[in-house]
Amino acid sequence: MTLGLVGKKIGMSREFLDSGTSVPVTVVRVEKGRIIDIYNKEKNGYLAVKLGFLKIKPSKLTNQMKGFFAKKNTEPKKILKEYRVDKTDGYKIGSEVGLEILKDTKFIDVRSKTVGKGFAGPMKRWNFSGLRATHGVSVSHRSHGSTGQRQDPGKVFKNKKMAGHMGSKFRTLLNLEVVRSDMENNLIYIKGSIPGSKNSTVYLRKSVKSINRKTTIEKEKVVKQVQGTAKKVAPKGEVKKDSPKEAVKKAPEKKEPSKTEAKKK
């Protein structure tokens, strides 16, 4: 396991490659995390590093958390995250961690909270077809219908698909491609869309799965190489031969009769 990062979703944009193709990207501003605590096997039983992200006013902290940050002698942080690691030798309490840990990473996992939709009906929430829109139905066209059986079991089972609160849940997207990283401005450009509205908190980490596919930029390089080799291989004086279909389409040209032939007739 490696360390992760926390950022804020700025919005969506697009990046243009050298060939002119545009790639839709989501821009995330990455916050620098401070190492607050280090866990070792002797004392805690496992190896881990605790990071703190985003500033918070001391007045908004509970007395317990005020004592915690005072004991660690660090400024208060809004989000505390613990990451399991293989070694804790290279980490020191008080040092900061930023976008440099994802410097050469091609694919990452993104976790954030989806946009809240409020109380939604079954047609919107679960894609139900609803009841008939014409005959035989009165004032219940978009209802979900019956929810139970008979006297036995005499209840509605848990996890029944019904109307209720939709959205505002944490969702994780795996293996998203990193198009570009801006170290100076702490910005990372992720291909495609991610859950959540603007200014929502985003959790980033290196991809858990091993991925063998090529990135968009690598594919562009391969296409350029293929086009370059094709131009070198093709001979200069080669004349294109007509295909059989094109030869059939081309009708033989009719020769106009000369003046002497016309006079004889």
C-alpha cells in the first residue's frame, strides 16, 4: 500500500494533444497533507502513516481533538486519513506530502460523494416503467405498485426498491487515466468525469489493480510511428492501379468521327 491524497474538484475541461484530438478531463486541486502520526508494529501492531488535510478553525474542534493536535504539536486539520505502508523509515512527523507521490503514476482510483438528488420516486431512482398512462389508472401513474406479498410473510423485505433518498453516496471509480499533472499549481488532470459537484472533496490513490493498457498519449505516439514508417516504406514512383470495380465504372471513351468520314456518309 502507498499514501493517498485529498483534493477539491474544480470542474471539467479538455486537453488538446499534438494531433489535435481533444480529451475531456476533470481538474482536481490537490491539497498538501501533513504527517501527523506514524504507527509501528511494536506499539500498534501494524505499519501505517496518518495524514491530515485541509485547514480548520480551532473553534470548530471538539475538546478531545484540540488535545490531540496539541499533543502532536501540529496545526488542526479537517480530514485525517490513515494509510497502511510497507516501511515507515522515509517518513517523519511534521513533514508534508503532495502531488509528487503521483508523479509517474498513469492510472489512479478516485473516491468522492455523488451529487444529491433529494427524495426521488421509483421511476427516477430505480428506472421503473411505472403504471399505464391512460386507462385503468387514477392518480398513480408513476407509483411503484405493490411492495409485499400476503399475510405470510406479512412485511416488506429489506432493500426493497422503493422511493427514497437518491444520491449523496460515496462511490469509487477505478483505473482512471492521468492525462497531465501540474506540480507548480498542484493540479491533476484526470480523463473523463468523476462523481460529485464542484468544490466537492475527492480522495485519490494509486490504482490498486495492475493495468497493462496504454494511455491516450502513448497510443498517439504509436500512431505517429506507424505513419512515419509507412511513408518511408512506400516507393516514390509508385502508380496506383485501378481496382476492378473502378475499372468497370469507367466506360470507354467514344471517338468523334473526323470531317472526311462525315462527308462520305
